[in-house]
Amino acid sequence: MDFFNRRDGELYAEEVPVSRIVAQYDSPCYIYSRATLERHFRAYDQALGDLPHRICYAVKANGNLAVLNVLARLGAGFDIVSGGELERVIRAGGDPGNTVFSGVGKQRWELERALEAGVYCFNVESEAELELLNTVAGEQGRRAPVSLRVNPDVDAGTHPYISTGLRDNKFGIDINRARDVYGHAASLAHLDIIGVDCHIGSQLTETEPFLDALERVLVLVDSLAEDGITLHHLDMGGGLGVPYRDETPPSPQAYGEALRERLGARNLELILEPGRSIAANAGIMVTRVQSLKPGEARSFAIVDAAMNDLIRPSLYDAWQGIESVVDNSLAETAVYDVVGPVCETGDFLGKDRELAIQPGDLLAVRSAGAYGFVMSSNYNARNRPPEILVDGDHVYLARRRETLEEQMAPELPLPELDS
Ligand code: LLP
């Protein structure tokens, strides 16, 4: 459930008409709803109830400082995958001590900084990383808290680009080898083994793959206990899907209950790393129709946002809802491909959409709060759009629109050359 609703033929972000926000900040722009972010976070927190747990929001889904700050104020933990995400969490008032550090290719400087900052746990993905972390911790005279990310070899049944728990994927340590690797980790002087984690993929619409993975991880937990390695937590990663169209993913409540049931009376803290299910439906991207191009085969609505602003449709063939911000009773309904100005056929936001629109009208692309702005680029030398956070009837600018000056600032023209 989200707080983008229609009233009198017009889309509102909480208490504010979307058209009013665009009148101030222009299009394209991203708009986020604080109440929706909070509702989604609390749904997880409540679902796990009195089971010891941490909800570590996956910063990669939407790392805007205002968004992170909203979650930090609720006591959220964070899941980061880079030194940059760590600095964002700290800048936004998040607690590094409640932050887990995931990622397949952590660099030395990132490990150093995260150790200094005191992250709660390093989710280690390989033996090489284990050695490097042990060395870095030794140099700092610290002990690094670690969990091994195991690859449980389950099929998440999602898009191949965002499926991560199969043996063929680059992620984690093969669960069949994990017991040995834990044994080795236990022999390293500067590491504290505190947990185990897995993340099998994103946009899962069923609970079964999670439960299959959990079952396999619990077998590992038990065999480690036999080896004298007692874990404090189990981290199931993120991945719960959202309804973009007609998907019916389990609610955080149902998912949480299923996990609790399987965990039984084990003395393990449960960590979850949800990203999409907190942020996706807490955001929209608004774009203006530039022109309509009717054709025999297809008709196009050419809008002012493009694949550089929101790449999910182009990259994953993802479907996201598109609707008029204000009903236009003068326009005839027709079927359009909603496309941007970028010079690629793959530059579309939606295909075969029934819309009653005229040039100048605003369209809202729904479910754009996760993997939206964070995946934007300057392709075609386009400035990245602003991000706006709505809280009740308050509108906050959370990131202003980039300028051409800022876009080109890091670039250096060649010095004058003698010919
Ligand atoms: N934890 C780890 C270790 C992850 O790799 C991810 C996402 C998450 C948590 C959060 O997963 P979520 O709850 O958001 O599903 N750009 C793609 C999604 C990539 C997901 C990558 N990993 C998209 O737009 O669909």
C-alpha cells in the first residue's frame, strides 16, 4: 500500500497534488512519500515482532540522504555494498554499528574505512576477501565481525539479471564448501565469526525459494555448531518483490511469519536486507508529454524523461504503471509506446499503454522509488532529475536538478597542443 492516490481526477503524493510539485520543480522529477517508506519499514519490523531482529534497509535501492534519514529516524539498520554507501549512511544519521557490509568485490580502502567506522558485520563473499579482511583488521589492531555469504543454489524464479542464489552466479561461497571455509575463518586471528547470510535474488513473488534457502542454511548452522562454531545471527538478505502490475508477492507480514515458524526456538537473531519492498512503491517519476506521434503500426508519446532517468524498462524489460497526473477529458484515449528523447530504440518507459493525453500533460511512472534515480546517468548529456520528498502537506527538495555546469565540472579539456 502506498500514499499516492487519486482525488477528483488528480494524482496526489500524500496531501499534495503532484501537479503542484511539478509546477515548482519542473519535469522530469522523482517524488517520494515519507509515509509510504515508514509504513513499509514498520511492516517488516512488526512482522518479526519479539524475535530478535534487525531490518537493514538496502541502500542501493534508493540512497538519497533524505530517504536514508527517514529510515534512520525509525531505527533502521542499513545494508551497504560500497564505501560510498557507508558515507551516505553516516551523513544521513544512520548508525554504522547497525550496518552490514555486503558486496562481491570489496576493496581494501572500503574494508579499512568500514572497520574504523565500526560496522556491525562484514558479509564476506570469498576466501580472498576473508584473508584481506583479516590482514586489514590485524593492521588496525581490531577484530572484524564476519558472516559468510553462502550461495545455497536455489532458483529464485526471477529475472536472470537479478537472480543471485544459483551456483552459476558470481555471488557468495558454495554452500557445500561453506563448512570448510568457516573452519578456516575460525583459525584467522583477527576475525570474529558472528553470522551467516544469503541473498538469492530480487523481486521474488513467492516465499518458497526463501524457505528452501533457509532450510539449507539451517543445516549448515547445525553442522557448524557440531564444529564448535556458534553463530549469533542469520541474514536472509533482501529480495521480497512488489506489485508492479498484477504480481501478488507475499506481504512482509506473511514472509516474516513463515521465517519465524521455520526458525523455531533457535537462538538466532534474524537480519533482513529489504530494498525494493521498502522504496519502490514509495516513489514515482513524473514526466511531461512533449509530443504525440501517431502511426499505423504504433503510436508514440514522446516524453521528457528517458532511459537515462529510469533504466529499468530498457534494461530488464520491466513493466511499471504509467498514468496521467491529471485526467484530461478533452483527450481521446489511444494506445501509445511511451518513449524518451534518447537515441536508442530501447529508450522506452512503457509499451502499449492506453492513455488519454495531449502534449503538455504530465504522466506518472509508478513504483519508481527503488532502482530509479540511483541507476540514472548522464547519457546523451542529460542532467539528472531532482528528487522530492513529500511528508503530509510538506514538500522537501531532497536533491536539486543537476545543471550542465555540474555535469561537466569534473571533466578537463586537453591543454593547447602544439601542432
Ligand atoms: N542484499 C543484497 C546482498 C543484494 O544484493 C540486494 C539487491 C538486496 C539486499 C536488496 O534486494 P531487494 O530487497 O531490493 O530485492 N536493479 C535491479 C535490482 C538489483 C538488486 C540487486 N541486489 C532492478 O531494478 O530490478
